[in-house]
Amino acid sequence: MGKVLDRFSKFVGELTYSEKHVLYYVEEHLEKAKQESLTKMAESNNVSTTTIIRMCHKLGLEGFSEFKYLLKDIDENIRPAENMLERYSQDMEKTLSSLRVEELEKISGQIQQADRVMIVAVGLTKMMGEYFSKLFMQVNKPTSYVYESHIIDLLPNMVQPKDLVVFISSSGETKTIVNAAEKIRFKSADTLAITNSADSTLARTTRNSISADVQRVQFGGYDLTARSTIVVLIDLIFEFYLKKVMK
């Protein structure tokens, strides 16, 4: 998936044919689209300006101006830095400096109060979900690890009132996980999101969330955004929990 489609992937299914045509045009002609006015973009796609504005609203934006702003932001965020070591160092420093002890204490309290922790992760974060669940198993905390999509779809029917469901997603926009979180929010179970994006849909959907502050990076069509920061968050959460239960 390309830069623009990746950013708005969860909304694409809601667009009409003409609106999708505009979005695909922007994807394929990003540098040109960044410079075009609303009228010029409408002419380039042989659609009305109303079609483009309607597309922006369906993408969750206020209007065309915000869409243009995000196009610039998308382009800046995915460009890999020349010095990779410096980028990783900056990501880790920003992440650690943005965390608060109170935030980690609250999360460890959520875990302590839960009868069972259900950890949900797919794709590249699946191994992190398994790692997190094994940490809890070491200390005999009842834990379930869910990673298969068809089981995740059934999750809203499986959770109990005193469960804590932990969703792990780097982007916070993974459709399978976001859909499950949206359904579980109407249950009495507690929820937590661990992501690399504090303003993601997942972080806004769960009752509590913790996020790393990382640069989004793509190179040669591959997503190189650091996941190591999520492991750091998991390690910190577990250490805070362990100290709480051993007091």
C-alpha cells in the first residue's frame, strides 16, 4: 500500500468511485497534488470541487486545507533519515521523555485488578504479544494471547467483565484490531492500547493507552518504522506491575 492509501486505509471503503479516483490520483502524483489548488485538482480528475470536499470529510478531515496539510506531513514522515543510528536514538529518547510515572502506575493497576489479561496482536507485532503474555505467565498471571483474525473477530463474545484486553499495534490502525476494540468498548471489560501512534484510532478507542513517539519510515516500499519502542513499553509496564504486586 502506498503512502496516502496507507494513511487513509480505514476510510477507503466508504468512498464512491469518483472519490476513490481522486485519492488514487493523489497517491500516484503526490508531488503534483501537493501543489494543486482545489479547483486545479478537480480539473485534473474531471470531477467537481464538491466531490473532493466530500472525499475529505469521509477521510475524517475538516476540509481540503487539512487534506493538503496532511499530504505534506505524510511526505515528511516517511522519508528515512540518513543516519539510522541517530533516528533510533531520537525515537527512544522522545519515547522515554514523553512517558510519565503516573501513566505507568495506572496501567499496572489495571493489570493488577484484572482477573485475566487478554493480549491481542497480529502481523509484525505478533511476536511482541507473545513476549508480553510469556512475561505474565512467569508470574502466574492468568493470560490469553490472541493472534488469529477469526478468533479476534469472536473476541467481543469471549471477554468477561473483569478481563483486561490489551491491543498491540504499531500504527494503531490495523483494521482487525480496531474493529474488535470498537465492539469491546461497549462491554464492561477494561481495555488498553500499546501503539507507536498516540493519535491513532486504536488509542482513541480503548479506555487507556500508552504510545511511543517514533518517526514513520518507509523505504523501497517497506515499512521500517521502529517496533523496538513497543518492546520497551512492554518491559516498563511489566516491571511496574511486578513491583506493585510484590510490595
